[in-house]
Amino acid sequence: MANGNQQNQPIFILRDGTERFQGSRATKMNILAGKTLAETIRTTLGPKGMDKMLVDGMGDIVVSNDGATILGEMDITHPAAKMLVEVAKKQDDVVGDGTTTVVVLAGELLKKAEELFENGVHASTVLRGFTLALDKVIEILFGISIDANDKETLEKIAKTAMTGKGTDVAADELSDVIVEAVLRVENNGNVDKKDINIQRVNGGEISESEIIDGILIDKGRASPSMPEEINDAKIALLKYPIEHKDTNTDSKANFSSPEQLQMFLDSEEQELKNMVNNIVESGANVLFCQKGIDDVAMHYLAKNGIYAIKRVKKSDISRIAKATGAELVTDIKDLTSDKLGTAGHIFEKKIFDQKFTFVEECDNPKSCSIIVRGSTRHISSEIERALEDALGVVSATIEDEKVVIGGGSPEIEMAKQLKAYADTIGGREQLAIKAFAEALEIIPRTLAENAGLDAIDVLVDLRSAHETNPYMGIDVFTGEVVNMKDRGVIEPQRVKKQAILSAAEACEMILRIDDLVAAEGSLN
Ligand code: ADP
């Protein structure tokens, strides 16, 4: 890009080929990108939403109904669309569910803003109106929330989060498992989701998924000559390779006689023996090593009756440390009896064709594992994602003790009350508040469309039902407008609140941009 100075000498401030869109052109482009992304993801919303099949450059396939997963797998290049993906990811990280809702809502807010621009309302007025609407809508949401954290509600919440995500054949069993798991690790109203470990087993029925007390590691013992089970386990956690110092493949050793070679081999074996002795002397009978273990060392460990696993994942090590009281040791010389953890029972067990190590009867029982079964990798992965969403919503409800009724009912109620509020506000901001209210209706409209229903009829019925009852929503399985509280479609207040806040924030961020400067090829 060039501009003339006084001597008519062009100066270049942007690299050749850089694309630039200013003012309404930039806004329009960004709105279009956001709307397109929302339109793509919309068909997956709700229990009747369809799945998407995504194939990456390596040919790996992911089939999912989960908004965060779909967006994560899509190779999105447009910056405004990328911003929406970021917001959905944040939603997933913070509350663990509601990712599709956030993108669909943000897309509709952008669409409504565009309509206002076309009718001559200035961007700053729209933004002011949206800010007023946002404050009010959160107030309305709080007004229609219900206090609850009893077991029955938690199960309904888990079920609502999982509906339509491949779990329906075993929805009751799985919601039981999730609620049980969260209640086991709950500590004074707080839930650390890291205490619940989900392990996938590709094979078997979904309904065979189960909860295990303690920790499950997706590896068996390092050698078949080690004991298969240990009672009264004394556990050592090592981040130190039990291998020769110089196992580097490039290293060379020259020997002038067979005796010298033998001496060298003996010294290497001695080195490994010393390391194993160190472990034995500490009193450990179980070893979880984050690094490798040499075959010779394994032999000595087995001879001393030690159950060992090599290359244990860092996340598993932290979980074991927390549950058993063991301290991770980074130099084997520092391994002493006071660094050991304890567990009543450690054993190896095969599930389907995979070997697992069970660490049970831990000192700190606030940790558990869930075994997820599914006949294929695609099925078990989708179930795992559904369970993660359910874990998120159940934890959020235990922490906040506030829920909202789902099935499109809160959006219709918020839209109704927000429209009434708009009438009390003068000026053009009123138009923006009304537009915000209409945007909220995209959720019930989409739920109805995805269920193959006539969305206009459903919305008319919903609006009239809300004259008297704020919990009337759309039962996507029967097509009826019913009290969703009676149908048990319940969600945590936190998910709804965060979805609205994040959608409005993303929309505002996109609308504030009036200049798009992009490096050559970056928008393609
Ligand atoms: P998200 O990723 O945003 O959570 P989902 O695909 O899980 O998207 O859909 C969530 C929406 O589906 C919520 O608005 C919720 O109230 C609604 N929903 C869940 N179960 C039902 C049901 N049985 N009937 C009607 N709506 C439901």
C-alpha cells in the first residue's frame, strides 16, 4: 500500500499484497463470516441435532455433535470466525457445555445488528442497546432460575447434557455413573474435575460403562514376571529413567579384549542393580515411573516382587500423588520411605483386550475413574465427550446450586421480558434491545427446526404459552409445547449465563472492528 508525501514520493507502510477492508466493508465481511459459522454449526443443536463428520489432512475421521469438538477440528481461517471459535472454546473450558448455543446465539446477534445497520442505526447505538439488553437479560435469567442440587436434579442435568450425543441407549446408567463420580470427589461444595479420570475401552456395550473407586491407568505391569497384584502397596513415583546413563545410540565404546567388554557390561548391570536396590531399600513394592525402565532393571524389580509400570503419563502421576500421598522423586537417590504413598490394593486387569492397572483403597478416597465402553473408537470417543460435558454441568450445579429449565423455555421467557423492558427505554437503543430479544429466540427456533417441526408455529405456541408459565418449552421428541420442568430438561444456570455473556462479548468484539488488514493469502 502506498501514499504520496510532499515530494510525491510513495511510502510503503504495508507489505505488498496485504488486503485491507475499511468501514462497513470490514464489518460486513466479519458479520458474514460469523453468520456462516453459526449457520454451519446450527444443525447440531439440541437432542435432534445432526452430527458432523470431519476428516483431517491425515484422513483421520471425527464424527461429533459437540460444538467445541466440531469447531476445534474445523480448519477455520477467517479472523472473525476464529474469534467465535475462541469464544466457544472458552465456554467449554469455563463451564464445559453450551458451546453450540454460544456460537448460534452470537451468529444471530450479528445478523440482527446487520439488519439494524441497514435500517440506518449507528453501530455505537447498537452496541449501547446490546449492553443494556445484556445486563437486563442476566437479571431476567436469575429471576427464572431455581435453587437445586439434589441427586435427582443432578441426574436430570447430566441426562440433558448428554441427550442426542450417542448415549441415549444407556442415558440412565450413564447419568447415574456421572453423578456418583462427582459426588465421590466433591469436597465442601467444590469439584476438581481432574479427580475424575475417564478411560476409554474400545469394545463392549455403552451400558457396561462403570465407575471405579480409585485410579485406573491404561497400562499393565511392565513385565509378566512381576506380581499381578499387591496388597498394602507402598508406592514410589519416579521421574527418573531406570536405564543406563549412556543409552544414547550414537555413543561408542571401544574394547581391546573380551574381558574389558565383560567388565563394561557388568558395570552397566551393576548400575541398574544399584538403582533397583535403591527402590527396594526405600520399602516400595510398587513403582510408577514417568520415564523408561531397562529390561535388566525390570528383571531385578520382578525378582524383588515389585509391581512396576514405565512411561506413566504426567496426569496419572499427579492423580496418584494426590490419592496416595506419594511424592514424585526426580532423582532416584532421593527416594526414601517418607516419599512413598500407600494404597490397599493394586492389581492388573484386562478389560476387553486392553490391560489396566487399578489403584484402589487409596488414602485420599476423593478420586475415581470411569470406564467408558463403546463398540468402536468413534463411538467411545463421542461418549467420552458427552460424559465430559455431563461432568462439567453436574459439577457446576453442585458448586452454584442454581439451575434453569431448558428446551428453549428460558430464551422465550427472556425474550418476552426483554421486549417489555425495551418499551421502557427511549431512543434508538430500544430497537437494539428488541433485536437482542429476537436473537434469543434463535435457540427454540433451531431446536424446532432440527426436530423437523414448523418453527413459526412452534414459536407462536411458545409465546402464547409464556403468557402464563415461564417453563414452557419444546419437547423435540413429541413436537409438543410442554412444561419442560415436568420433562426433566434442566441445565445449570452457569452454562446459560456464560453462553449469553460470551455470545454478546464475541458479537461486540466483531462489531467494533472497522478496519481489517490481512497479510496476503491469510483470508483464503
Ligand atoms: P450445546 O453445545 O450448546 O450444549 P446441545 O446440542 O447440547 O448444545 O443442545 C443444548 C440445547 O438443547 C439446550 O437449549 C437444551 O435446553 C436443549 N435440550 C436438551 N435436551 C432437550 C430435550 N429433551 N428437549 C428439548 N430441548 C432439549
